[in-house]
Amino acid sequence: MGRTEQIELMKLRVGRALAAARGARGWSQPHVAQLLGIDSETISRIERGHVVRLDRLYDLALLYEVPMASLFYDAPGVKQDHLEELVSAVKLLDEKNREWLLQAVRAVVSKPEG
């Protein structure tokens, strides 16, 4: 895969990651646009893989409470840090589900190997 194809794939993946983060919050594109004071078509274009300015990407990551790096996890040539990904995912859970997950992790960690 050439450089141009990798860049296009990365833009698509970043757009999908942003759409997923927005969806995890249960927010619509118009709602996000209103929160940022921009046009909802801009959000749509970004999520479809159009070029996004770095400052806009930063604003979206802050709004969705996800590390900017997590938006690139599936991008070609970017190594995924599972711990950071888990932290980002857990932040999207409500308190009840975070507590359930913590109990499950404790059970797995304390389980004797065998």
C-alpha cells in the first residue's frame, strides 16, 4: 500500500473513531456541532474521512474525553497501547458498568493459573 492510500485509510479510520466516540456518548452530529459552535456538516465531513484540522481534532478528543492518540490506533504503522485503549473505553462507561468491569477484572487477576 502506497503513502497516499495509507493517508486516505488513516483519515477514514480517524473519522470512524470520532463517530464511535460520539455514538458512545449518545450524541448526534448536530448536538456536537452546537457544542463546538460549528456547522453539523463539518462534523459529518470529518466522520466521513475528510481532512480535519489539528485544533478541531483536539477539541473533539477533549469533548469525547478520549486521548487524541486513541483516534489513530487502527491507523497503518501506529502501534496500539492496549492499556491506554482500555482506559479510554472505561471512561465512556457509566458508574454501574465501571464497577461491574472492575469486579470482573479483579476476578480474572486473582484467579489462580491452571
